[in-house]
Amino acid sequence: MAADLTGSRRRYTLGMNGDLLAAALRLSPSERLELIEALWDTLSEQDLPVTPEEQALLDVRLADMDANPNDQSPWEEVKARLKQRRR
């Protein structure tokens, strides 16, 4: 059962501790990002379900990166291009 604890689209599900979420939501955005990173780092590959279709797509993209290493763009360049498109 999902409980909407924030009045927004964010959902905290499966009977998780609402107090924990409330405490996390009191953190600043940068602190929440640090918490997300710390939690993410506790997960193993086995904790992250990937469908066969997703794995196939990842394999194709990784092969393309290996075959065309100079076709990649750093994230800062991608963000700048996206910002230009919005104007």
C-alpha cells in the first residue's frame, strides 16, 4: 500500500518507516543526494533487477561505446546542449 507522505508525486511504499522518510525529507537537497548515493552504494548487481530486454539494450550501448569512444559527450556538454534547446 503506497502512502503519499509529501503531498506530491513522491511515494513511499511497502510499509516502510514513514518517520524515516519524514527525516530524510527534512534534509537539504544536497544532503538528500548524498543519502541517495550512500544508499545506492550499498546495493549489489543482484539487487538491481534488469530485464533481458534492458540487458540487451545495455549491451548494445556498451558495444557502441567501445567501438566509438570519440562519439561520447561529457555530461556537462550534454547539459549545456539541453539548456540551449529550451531557449
